[in-house]
Amino acid sequence: MKLKTLTTAILLLLPTAGAFAAALDRSGQSISAFLQPDNYFEAGISVLDPNVSGKTTTALGGQSTDDMAGDYYFPTAALKIQATDQISVGLLYDQPFGADAEYTKTAAFTNTTGNTAVDVDTQNLSLILGFQPTENWNLYGGAVYQTVKGNVALRGAAYSVLGGVSALGYKGYDANIKETDGYGWLAGVAYQIPDIALKASLTYRSEIDHDVKIKESVLSPTQMGLANAALAGAFNQLNPNGYTDVESTITTPQSVNLDLQSGIMADTVAFANLRWVNWKDFSIRPNNFGQFSKAATAASGAKGFDLVAYEDDQISATVGVGRKFNELWAGNVSLGWDSGAGDPVTTLGPTEGYWNVGLGLQYSPTPATFIAGGVKYFMLGDAKAQSGAQFGTDAYVAEFEDNDAWAYGLKIGYKF
């Protein structure tokens, strides 16, 4: 069986593996490049073209939102050096989490000052050290350096207290998250039998705390038209100049990846990936946003609400088959599923999971080099979108159905 040469090929054909996952998940944080034999380098890029639109509730006019999801791309790169027979070192770069969306239609999400929008970017650099006590086992771990930055704007009637009821003349809320960094760690174990292309790995990544400076801006109580004197007083105390720059904490979630592959016949390998991300414990509540939300909900006995939060953890899975056609060409087909992170879900990312199908093709002009491409079609899960003030209830402001996305990826690699 010509399976040994396939151990470097299968997951490399899937550069779009995590392009549209639940919550803010993007790259999928694969460790596969570090587990390649000998010395290895790869670089890739994935591009996502989503189409996400919905309809507001009858109370908000029953209007179409049009497409609110922005196209985006993210690069990846990895270098792995087999320093000795038993020691390997790797450096992996990816952009694990992010968001890009803007509502450009309907009074529920827009007003004369602008649109509801979100733009979040993260970057990861993982330095990994591996120890191989035998040919079959690999124990690895390392440090993770991560940066995060973003912008959020809430406009329109959908956000009531902190988004802008047009009749009250309230213009909206803005948050600018200055780029900051944080540190975490990863650890894992891998087992392989190269002669039958068997490989299994389990990787844990820790959560990462970011002490971020968030520039918050909300207009004055007079401009908001607040009739409640206590609420107006609380606003003046928290935000006397309509602008603050206060430190808050954002914690990106912990995750676990399980990767499996095995030869099933000559030149053919089956593979699977399972990923868990702890979104249930993730939330963003900027300092003044949180305090003002407490004041706004005090009469009902509530303790405020988050800018962004999720009800459930994410579980995603991919299964597929890869085949080497000849010395130059290999390809695969895959099927993927994602649970989503709850429904109803935030208006800044109104889908609940997906199903996808993917195709990958790899061309190897020499035994040491390759170029791989992939395409995936995503059938996005229907979801009800709610504002932060509605989190934890069944209330929602819009419903999103029958949406989809296309993802494209390109990767080059060099084995040396």
C-alpha cells in the first residue's frame, strides 16, 4: 500500500477548514503542520464570501436587512524543524477569531449617523516544542502570543437603551477596542503509524486574557431624550463628556481539537476532525456599557447585559476521504457540520452553525513542493437575532433564514 507518502497530504488539501464556524471562530487552529515529518514549511490564505440576510420583527417594521455579512480573508503560515531524532520545534501563525458585518438597511439597525457594524481581528503566534520518545509518539506543548482589536457600532431601534430609538433622538453607541496582546499555552499528544498512514492527535489551547483599553462613546441624555431622571443621572456620572477610555477584560476561549486519519486502501486515506470551543463562558461587557446597562435595567431587577455573549459551546466536525491519483496529483472530498453557539444569537453574527461540502486538489511538481486549493459551500443554520438586552430570553429583533456562504483556499508547501 502506498500510504506512507500520504501522511503529509490529507489535511493540507483543506485550507478553508474553519472559514465560517460558530460565534467568532475562523481558522480552526489546526496543528497538522507541526506534525508533518522532517522539516516543513507552508503558507496559505482563505477567503470567505457569505450571504446573510434576514427580516426584522413586525414590531420593528418587518423589513429585509439585505446582506449584512462582510467578505473577509485570513492568512496562515507554519514552519516546523526536526532539530534531532527526538526533538522538533514549530512556529505557527493564524488568525483564530474575528467578525466582519454591517447592516446598511432598515431603521432597526441604522440611523442618520451610521450603521450597526462590527469588525474584530485577532492574530496568533504559537511556539511549539515536541518530544518524540519513539517513532510512534509525539508529546508537544508551547506558548501562544495573541493580539486582539475591534470596533463595534450600534445604531437603530433594535437596541432600545443602547442602540438608538429614533423617536427619542438617540444616535447610538460606539466601542473601539485598541489592539492589545495576551499570552496563553497549548499542549497535546499525537500517535502515528506511518506505514499505514495512521495519525491521531489531541490538542488543548488555553483561554487568553486581554486587558484592553476600550474607547466608548454614547451621546448625552439630552440627545438621547431620556425621560427617566435616574437613568439620565447615571449616564452623566458614567460618561460626562460622551466619551471614555476605560480598561476592560476580554478572554478568548479555550478549545480542544481531535484529528484522526488512517489508510483505508491503496493510495486512499480517510480523515476526521472534531473541535470544541468554550463560547458559553465568553462575553464582552465594556466597563461603561456594563454599568449603564445595569442602570437601565435596575427597575426590573436585572443586573445589566453584555455587548456580546453566547448561550452554548461550539462543536464542529469534518469527515472526508483523500486519494493520491499519481505522483503529481491528489484530491479529497469532505463533509462538515457545526453546532453553532446558541439560538437566539447576537445580531452581530446571526447564524446557527452550518453544514458544508468541500473539494480539495493538490499538485506536487516535485517531491518536496506542492500547491493546494480548496473550495467549500456552506449551508448556514437559521437563527433568531437578539440584542444584548434580550440575552437569556426568547425575545429577538430579526430572523435569518436560508443563508449560505462560499469559501476558497490556497496553500503552498515545501518539505526539506
